[in-house]
Amino acid sequence: MQITKTIKKLVSEGKADRVFGWKKGELGFDTEPALFTEDFDSVVYNSLCGANLCKYMINETKKDGTVLLLLKPCDSRGLQLLTKEHRVRREKIYALGVPCRGKIDVDKISDKGIKGMIDIQENGDTLTVVTLYGEQTVPRQDVLYEKCLSCVGKEHVGCDEVLSPELSEDTTVNDRFAGVTALEEKNPEARFAFWRSQLSKCIRCNACRNVCPACSCVKCIFDNPSSGMDSKANADDFEENLYHIIRSFHVCGRCTDCGECSRVCPEKIPLHLLNRKYIKDIHKLYGDGDEAALLTFTKDDAEPSVVYERGEGHA
Amino acid sequence: MQRIGVFVCHCGSNIAAAVDVKQVAETLKNEPNVVFAADYPYMCSENGQQLIRNAIKENQLTGVVVCSCSPRMHEATFRKTAEESGLNPYMVEIANIREQCSWIHKDRMTATAKAVVLGRAAIAKVRLNAPLTAGESPVVKRALVIGGGIAGIQTALDIAEAGYPVDIVEKKPTIGGKMAQLDKTFPTLDCAACILTPKMVEAAQHENITLYTYSEIEEVKGYVGNFRVKIRKKARYVHEDLCSGCGVCTQKCPSRKGGNEFNLSLDKRGAIYIPFAQAIPNVPVIDTEQCLKFKTGKCGLCQMNCAAKAIDFSQQDEIVEQEYGAIVAATGFNPISLDKFGEFGYQTYPDVVTSLEFERILNAAGPTKGHLERPSDGKPPKTLVFVQCVGSRDTSGRGKEYCSKICCMYTAKHAMLVREKYPDTEVYVFYIDVRTPGKNFDEFYRRAVEQYGVHYIKGMVGKVYDDGAGHLMVRASDLLANEQLTISADMVILAAATEPDKTARSLATMLTASMDTNDFFTEAHPKLRPVESPTAGVFLSGFCQGPKDIPETVSQAGAAAVKVIGLLSKNKLKSNPCVARSDSLVCSGCSNCEKVCPFGAITYTEAEVNDGTGKEIRRIAVVNEAVCHGCGACTVACPSGAMDLKGFSSNQIFAEVDAICR
Amino acid sequence: MPMNENGEFTPLIVAFCCNWCSYAGADLAGSGRLAYPAEVKIIRVPCSCRVNPTFILRAFQKGADGVILAGCHPGDCHYSTGNYYTRRRMTLLFSMLEYLGIEKERTRVEWISAAEGAKFAATMNDFAAKIHELGECKRLEDLRCK
């Protein structure tokens, strides 16, 4: 495999002494994040490598030596944020961009009623799902993650090297903000009902927070007993709302829209709809500057009253 | 465990008339940690304060809540009261039950209930107060004055006389500013040079004053008491320490094409020149745009003729770094460009001049040696038309909306001087209003009209044009007679509006001092703190704060000096202790706080941190308490809550919210 | 539901006021005897930029029916730029609250100078009237505290 060859070459050249990538998961066909110090042949990179690895670098770069990190385009934006915010020691990372043509959501395959999966084989735009009960084919496009269907773009940022970028494929089919717009068009009662039904599912497992490249605080305000905001679990409806309102505000202007929060949520809460609401507003009100929207201003920014003035059902 | 005392003030009947103060005290006595509650007719009176002092001692109070007027009124008073009894002054909170309650709510029950809630919020807050100590920072006993006009010179002289070293930075090759270009000064008609040049000499010779002429401010860092400034000394190509000021070089220079700035380009000067005879320092400067040596590499006549060997074509700009305790902006003004006022023909006709140019024409050291001669052909003009408010009080967008203030008086002066020396002239003045408030000002104006027969006409000039036979024609309206006039004039003098010097804005940015939309520096308070900028340690002198004549400028310059002297006389400055602090155990070092800090008070350091999970070197934010003003912008930019504000901590505000919403 | 003696709904309104402009504006409203409803309770902060969204949510959590922030006019901030950050933060936060279905009239930002006592009173009267119309805030309230 091209990736394994490149990894071996880079390690032998001394560019890195270990590798952070994906290995085969427990199910045999899935993958999970893994650190490799040897046996680079077991590094896996395929359409099931959905996980964003950049957040692991906070701890990984506290160690000695240099780590070779595999990054999909969306992951590279996360690493860029962590670097900008001094959360990783970038000089201890060799960032190797890997091509991406969208990642597969196994749950979407299950949702099609396919049971007893043993293996998933890719064949161009078709997937062959091997099950205990025989083989089935599924169009690849049907089972991509939501985050891939509204992908921000397949260009890597800030990598030391990008491997075969020509193999990346644009997987965007949705308007990135379509989900936000659809909600905005509803009346407040319907929006409230929607979010209540979603956020009430939250079990406060903190997976969204732990995976998020923007949620990189040494100590989260919700875990800090002296913050006045600590709550390890949601005691009531309000706290379910509060946690997600504050979390989305804290990442507002910094979120890279990698979609990991929604991907990892065991309750399938569409958390990206919160982050994208901020992104949409920022684009509309402040344009796409490089600086995080809340850390800068212009003297003629919109007044908060724009929220009232644009009326109901705005989009 | 906090022991809190609650003191409810009647404020005579101001509070007691609408609020049942006894009930408020009774109710608040039941709040957690409250061990003492009392009411008194005037808590701020000596007896009231004594009551607080006694209660603190007798009940070993650790916190005090005063339910009274606005904290903006008496917070400082009660903090001092607490301090006198040995309690930390920052253990005092005020519940504003006058402005926010008794004065606006007529219903006694409603007002009393609200007073209780406001008291509860203050108690909830004070329970979480921590003793705070004001930080101290040393004061560098040296002042910087930016601008060497009469404002800067006067400020510097006053500071220097008080015994403090002071540096003047002037961008032109000489100090003196606009006043040096003036002929006579109103309302006494004494000559500007006669009263200014001795001051210039005094400034140059004063042991406490250092002059940096032909120099500009490059960078300002630091804060009140501790500014660090970089000054760029531009290359003069003449060594100041060697030059004797003999002026031979200026006579030998073969280049004669440079416009003489001092005479507003009404005549020419050499490429190496001394701006005017009494310039300080009396050292020439080379204009490299005009100098043949710089343009062609050939010449060097000045260098050959310099006996002192002071001329050095290889001289470079020099950066001087100096520390100051206080900075005074005295950047002055300029007349506006008249490009947008084509109707007056300033660009077209040489005999249409500005008032400042006219000053030079009248001046004995000016381009005409003081003889009244018009620029086009050198003939003495017989009819002169003065036009006031050219761009002042202008709402068309071409000029300035404000009144330039000095024009009415100097125009009266010009008219008078002309009529005095040349009685055969006719002098007209067109005005919107004649504004002459000031000591002996109106008398002065009336002399121009009554004694000197100057024709004052209320109305604006619409157009200045050539009648085809080489005569300037002035078309104007006479509003009082309600008629159109056309006057054949030999000279037209325009009182151009004034504006702050263009360098003021970039300087304001460096000083983090604020400006209004006209680029005048903003004062800390328009009435009560007129010579201080809102930025601590930055003071304002002269025209840069707003239009001023010479007497006003000199008084304000003195006032600014007094403020500087007051600052420099302190050995240490106490700073506001309600500043941000970063919790090193929680800080992630993300730099978001630094980006929103308006004062550059936050820096980062690599520090060893042990949060219980082991030692680690982390990047963490550090607040410079002397620089932090305590706005709290950083506290919201910080997602982890590591950044908090002393005196207004998140937990204190949560407690207030909880108490109010209880 | 909090009622007055006439059985009318009395809302609870928290007003965060910056020390330099709006708090002084409230003082001026007081000295001018310009009345506004007693349900408005003011919390003093050094600058509007000190107001963390968590404070606003906490107020709603504890039963506030409306939260208003008042600061110096943009360009007049005592700290020169604090309120510019407030403006962005609150614009985005309010938009998010609205998106979550919280009635947008329950949150507001106003710029009130130290000279605008009349504007302070008028703003508070207007805001309180809006909250009266909306009634109790049920969507963002901690039921345990009732």
C-alpha cells in the first residue's frame, strides 16, 4: 500500500519515530485510532477511517520524539486550529495528508436492514457488504457520513506532505447550510420542540466534547467545581440545553465544521446543526475572515437587533 | 465564615420616604452570614461612618453592605470607612436603593421589596468578595512632550521648572510651531517673535529640557508611569554638535528651487537651509529632494565651505529609546487644504491667499520684507477682501463642521494692521457671525470697525473671478442690506478652517488615546478633566484637543504641565486591583484572551504547573496588573473560565443573579 | 407564576449595566425621577464585555423572564473596544437562542450613555412591556427552583 510505503520511508528518514493512524477494529472491518511504534504494515487507511485523529496530538506531542500523523482534509483543519491555539507542539508532528473520497457510516448500512456484517469491500462507487447471510451491494454514496455529504472541501491545510491528493473526490451533495436553513424557516414553537426532542436525548457522555478539536481546554468549565458552571450530568431539561448552548458558543468562530461531534454522538443528536448555525451567521454578518469571529470586530458590525429585525422564518 | 454587616441609609427622606428602611434592615438581617444590620439617617455623615466603624470592630465584620445611593457616589467613601477600621476596602459592596429604587418607585411596598432584593444581591456578592490590594508600579521621572509649538514649549518649560527632565519631540527642523510664523498677536498686537523666541531659547538652554527636532515618534509601549518610546531622529546630514550655525552653507548652496516652508512657499530657499533666522536649533538641514549632491552625486559645495566639518552626506536616521512617566500630546494644527473650495479661486489666482500666507506677507522677515505687496506683480493692493469661515462651520461636507475659533480675531487683526500702515486702502470683511468672546476681544474687533473703518459685511462670498481685464472680482451677498455685491479686489485673503495635524491620528493609535471624528484628541472628561486623555498618563496641550488661540493654549499647556508634575511627583502609582487574573491550573494557553485585550496586558509564559495529575510545563496566560484596566473582555473570550476578574468574578455575578432571581 | 396583589403577572428582568455609561445612565434616570418598573433589577459590571453568556443563561435558569444588557455606545467604550466584542458575542448568541426557539424578545442589547437617563428609563419601560406581553419564560427555566 502506498501509505505504508510512505510511512516506512519517512520513519527511516528520521522524519518521525512513531505513527498515529488507524488500525483494524474489533469487528474486523471497522477501524480505530491507534499509535504505532513498529509494525507499520498494520496501519489501515480506507473508507472506514472516519475518526479525526488530531485531538490525540495534545497528549502525543507532550512526549519526546516526533509523531507522524495521518490527516484527512477535514482533520488537517483541526490540527491547524490546535496549532494556532498552541495546544499542540507542531514541531513534534510530521503531518501527512491522506486523500479522502468520503467515509462510510456503518450505521447507515445497518439502517438499510443489513444484518450480520462481516466485511465491507469497496469497488469504485459500490460497496459489497459481506454478511453472515451472504453478500449485498450498496451504493457508496448512500452510506457516507453526513459530514462527508456536506464536506467543506478536500484541500489539506498546513500539512508537511500530502499523499496522492488526486485520489480525493468531492463528496458534497448537500448545501452545507440546508439543515440550518430548514430549521430557521420553522416557527419558534417548532424549533423549540425540535431541539427539546433532540437535546433531551443527551446522556452527557461528553463524546462530542472529547473529540472536538476546538474543545481543547485543559479543564472544561463543566468539569471545574470552582467555575460556578460545573455539572457532570444533566440534572434537568435546562441543563441539557445549557451544556450544548455554551459548548457551541465556546467553539463559535473556531469550529472547523469537521462534523465529529455529530458522528460520535451515541444518541445521534445533530450537533453540527448548532455549530453550523454560528458558521452561517458569521459568514452572513462578518464574512469569511481568517480571525475567529469573536476575537475581532469592525466598527460597523451589525447590531444585535438584526436578530429581531430579520423577522420570523428568515433564511 | 464571613460575618457581614448591613447598613441601610435613609438619605434623609430621599430613601426613607419610599422605602421602609427599618424593614429592609430587619429582613436582610436574616440573610445567611449577616450578623449585624442597622439603619441610619445619613450613613455618609461622620456619625454614620462612625456607626459602620464601630460595628466592624464590635462584630468582627469581614464584609460590609451599605444600602444607600449609587456606588458611583459613595463607594469610595465607604471603602475608606472600612479601611479605617482595619477591614480591606474591597470587602464593601453597595446596594443602590436610591437611584435604582426610592427615587423611581412611588409605591412603598414595591420599593421596599425591591430594596430587599438589591440588598440580597449585594450580600450574595460580598460573601464571595476577597480582600484586594492595589498593585504598585514605579514612576519614571521624565516627561515626553510631542510637538514643539507654543503649547509644547510652555508645557515643557513648566515641567522643567518643577525639576523634572522633559524631552520635546518636534517633527520640523526647528521648534516654534505656528506661532513662529505669525506677525502680530491679538488683541495686544505685540509681535509674535518678540514673545515666542525668548521662550524657544529658554527651552533650548534649560538644563532639564532635551530637544529632539526633525524627529518623530516611532513606537510607544508601556503604560502610565512606565512608557517606553522610540524616537526617530531623521538624518539632517548636518551634525548638530559640530555645526556653529554660521549659515555659510545656506548661502553657498546653488540649488534655489525648494519652496520655503516657513514662508508657505511664497519664496524659495536652498537645499540646505535654516527654516528662519531665530530657528532653534540654529542648525541647517538638507532637503535631499532638492540637493544636487543627493540627486546627481555632484556638488558638495556646502561641505567644502563648512569650516566646522559638520556636513555629513552619509548620516543615517537614528533611533533613540527613552523611558517616560508621562506623555503630552501637543501636535497642533494646520489650515485645511482649499482644493474643494474652487469658488474662491485660491488655486487659480496668485492674489488669493490664505490668512497664514498673509501673516508672512505682513511679517518684516517674510517674503516681502513686511511690505504689503500682492504676489502676482508685487504692487501694493488698494482693495483687500477678507473672507471668513472658509471651510469652518461647514455642513456641506467639504470643510469642517466646527468653528475654528481664531479666525474672527486674526482677521480683525489683519484688517487693522493693513489700515494702520496703509490708510489709503479699502478693507472688506465678509463674515457669517463675528465671534469675539475673550478678554479685550470684542473691544479689539470694534476698534477695527469704528477706529480703522474696516467694512464688515454679513454674508458669504459666492465667487472670486477674473473680469477678463486682470482684475479680481468678488461676488458676495450682503445679508443685512439684502443685496448682491461685486467688489473689484486687489487681494483676497481666505480664513481657511483649521484641522488637527495629520500626524495626530497615528500618534493617537500608538498612545491608545481616543480621538473624535474630527481627529481632535478626546479629553478624559470634557469639563472636569480637560487636559487629560482617557488613557492614563497621556495629557493634552493646545490645539490638538480643540481649536484654541494663544492665551488659551498657554493656559492649557500650563494645566497639562501641572497634571504631569502631579504624576511625576509620585514615587509609586497605585493601580486598580479589580483586574483580570488567570488560573494557571485551568489555563490552556490558547491566546484567545490576548487577542481581545484592548491594553496588551496579557502575555504568555511557559510555566511548571501541577494540577494534581503531575507536573507539566504549560503555556499559560499572565496578566500585567499594572496594564490591565479590568474591563473583563478576556473573561468571556476564555472558554475554560481560567480568566476571571477580581472584584467582578464570575461566581460573584452568578451569586447576584441567583439572589435577584430567587 | 409571580403575581402582584392585583393578580397580574410580574415578570423578573435582569439588566446588566456597564459601570461607565449605562449604570450612570440609570443613576441619571433615578435623579431625574424617571420611573421604570420595579421588576428591573440591575447588576453592575465594569464593561458590557464582562457579560458572559453563562450569566444570561443562569438568569433564565433561575427564573428570569427577560435579560437586557446595556453598555456604552459603540466607539465610546471606557475601555475603547469592549463593547465591540459585546456586540458580536450577543448578536451571535441571541441568534442562537432564537434558533433554539427561545423568544427573541426576551434578550436585548442597548447602548445607553451616561447622559441618557431618559433613554434608560424608556428602554426599561419598553423592554418590561414586551416581557409582560410574552408572559412567563417557560422555555429556559430550571423547574427545580420554583
